[in-house]
Amino acid sequence: VDLSDYKVESDIALATTLPSRWYTSPEFLEEERRRIFHRSWQYVGSLHWLTKPGDHFSVEIQGEPVVITRDKAGTLRALSNVCRHRAGPLADGHGCSPSLQCKYHGWTYDLDGRLRGAPEFEGVRNWDKGNVRQPEFHLETWGPLIFVNLEADCRPLAETLGAIPQETEAMGIDPAHYRFVFRRDYVIQCNWKVYVDNYQEGYHLPIAHPQLFREVDYSRYSVENAAHYSRARAPVRAAQGTAPRQYGEAAGTEALYYWIFPNLMINVYPDNLSTNLIVPLDHQTTLTSFEWFVPKDSPIGAGLPPPTYWPLSRPFKEPEGTIPEDLQKTIAFSHQVQVEDIFLCESVQRALRSRTYDKGRLSAKRENGVHHFHKLVHQALSAN
Ligand code: FES
Ligand SMILES: [Fe+2]
């Protein structure tokens, strides 16, 4: 794609936003799939789904079918979910079995991807069962989160996460001891970058999120950029007057909000951790999946029936009455903010097709996160 209509400025005081075309044309998403989503660490699901040997689940990374497996020795793998025979699926959703059997003609594979059986394949020449093996992708974990990178010579996950593990540790949080409790999805009629732009600044708080604005100390709201992520700090404000407050008691505590390139947000609170994965369904439709995690010994959600697996690549409809009672306030508050953001993102997406608008300028004080994101997108699209 032609990138010449965006001029990279390292100084935000000179920078513009990305041109409208970058948000409205399907060719950009095609290029982003190849150069951004297929080359970065992608969050695919949590260890919640892989507790026993033989546990496995299927997921797609922007069109690439992958199956995540745990073998008897406990090794986790990300294998291609495309059968070497005629491209059938080895797994559909979650399962637990000592091997993977293709849903088409029943070829069976070990959990490390080696072909074990191909029924009625005697007499086929120049083909050796012993050489057939499912391609494997890089897999790493941080706490309960499983990440996959499709790029053969990718850099380690630790490089992407930078100081995030140390910073959460300094908050007294060890994500290794967290468990998944709840998921809520939203499908939004906007390009994925419109949603990320919106997340990357607090500039819209006073106008767009009046309730949230009351909760945080806007004058101290700040965004700092690191190589592969941004971190927002939003100190909780001391209670004022009698207006109902979400985090009234928690004044003085600080939450950490990370955006990790390209499409994962992680919100770290003293008592829970939540992720928000941004998945482009097409160039103007975006799935955002929120998942909540709590400390393993926390009673939150303990009485609920175990959730059924649903891939993060497809919209999930939460069953009624499954919100853990102790999380209801947190989820309702996040829902309110999300509804306000959806209104803005969808309006912006329609408006980016306006004949009167192409790009705008950025607040040097408040939109450094947006500027960082735009530079990373440009850099990834211009890399060979
Ligand atoms: S496609 Fe898998 S067995 Fe035929
Ligand atoms: Fe917002």
C-alpha cells in the first residue's frame, strides 16, 4: 500500500494523525494482517483452558488457524490447525484428548504435531508418514496469558513486554497466581485503529466520560510511551461531595493501564486484572473482548458454572446470569465507559469518509500515546 500521504514526525508538535484512507480501505487491513498481526505477539487465550495434559483449543490469528496444546509433559505448543492432508481442522473449540484427530478424514497427530496415523493411505508413493508434521509457531506466556507469534524469527515476548512485569510486581501483583473469571465482548462498527486511538489518550475524558472523569485526577492523568507499548496512569481522586463513586474507597491507589502493540490492553488494579483484545473482523468492524482475572484464592466467581471455551477470534455471547456478584460493579462501570467510547468510535468511523476531512493535528500535551501508535503502525507497514 502507498504510505506517502502520512509524513512521520518524531516531534508531536509537528505531527498529524493518520490519513482517513488508512482507516477506511480494506487494502490497509490486508497489509496490516501480514505486517502487523502476523508478526507481533498475539494474545490467544488464557491457561485456564489448558490445565490438564491433552487440553487444547483452536483460535485464529487474523485468518491463520492455530491450535494450542498441552502434552503429557506439560509442554505448551502452538500448532497449525490446518491438516497436511486437505486442510481440514484438527480442533474446533476446546477439547481434551491424547492426540488430535482431523475432523475431515481422521488423520491423527500427536500433541507435538507429528503425524501418527493416516487411514487407508497405503500405496501412496513419494510420501513418508514419518516426515509429516504440523508447522509450529512461537508460544510464550506471561502470568495466565498465552501469546503466539507467527513470525519464524521473532524477538522474545519479554522484549515486547519491557518493564511491564517488573511494574506489576512492584504493585504487589503476580499474574501467575491469577485465574480467569469472566468475558464480555462488543462488536463495534469502526476500524481497529479508531478504537486504539481512542484508548491511547485521556484527552476525551472530561467530555466523553463524565462519570469516569469524577473518579480520576485528570490533572495527573499521564501517558508514557515505551518501545512496544504505552502506559497510562490515572490516579484515583479523593471522594468529593456525595456523588456515587465507583472507586470511592480506593482513593490514593493507582491503577496501571497498558496498551501493548498492536492490539492488547491490560488494566492492572489492586484487586483484579483485565485484558481487552482488539480483533479486526474486517476493515470497519472490530471485536473487543474483555476478560477479567482475579487472584486464585479470591472467592470471586467461585460459585459459577465453569465457562465454555469460545475463541477470542469470534464474538462471544455471554450466558445470562453469569456475572460474578462481586465483579458486577466493576463490569457495569467498564460497560458504561465502553458504551460511551463505542458511540464516539462509530461516529468517527463514519466521519472519516467525509469529503471534508483527511487528517488532523494532535495535542502535544495529551495525545502522545496516539502519536506513538501511529508511528508504530507506519514503521510496521514500511518494514520489509
Ligand atoms: S483433511 Fe485432515 S484428514 Fe483429510
Ligand atoms: Fe474512552
